[in-house]
Amino acid sequence: MTEREVVARQEPEIALAAAEARIAWILDHPHMSDWLKTVLRSTEGCDPIALQNDLDMLRHLIMPRVAAQIEIQVSSASTG
């Protein structure tokens, strides 16, 4: 059973507490990016459905850009 399946089978309150604990850990970690911390803080009190939609949009918009940027860097490093 995957971690996601375990969380899905938990009571929603337990899953929420676990998610909040992981977010708190990220916010307290000195080596996590300021961008990530700002985003996590800005989600407090937001509508979860709107957040889910925003996350889907970010995944569809940012992931292809990042993948292309990494590919360019890798190919530049191997030829340069």
C-alpha cells in the first residue's frame, strides 16, 4: 500500500494534521526555498478546491518549462 493510499484511508482530520505537520516542517527548514515557503503560507485559509485547481495549472504550466530548461542546461553542459 502506498503512502497516498494510507492517507486516503485515514480519517480526514488525521490526514489534515499529517499534512499540516509536513508543511510546518518545510516552513521551519532553513534550506527550503523562500518561494516555496511563501506559497505555503499564502494557502492558509484558501478554498481547497480553488487551490487544487491552481496546483493543476501550475503543474501543467511550470513542469514542461522546467523540463525544457533542464534539458537545455544538460545539453549545454555536455557540449560545452
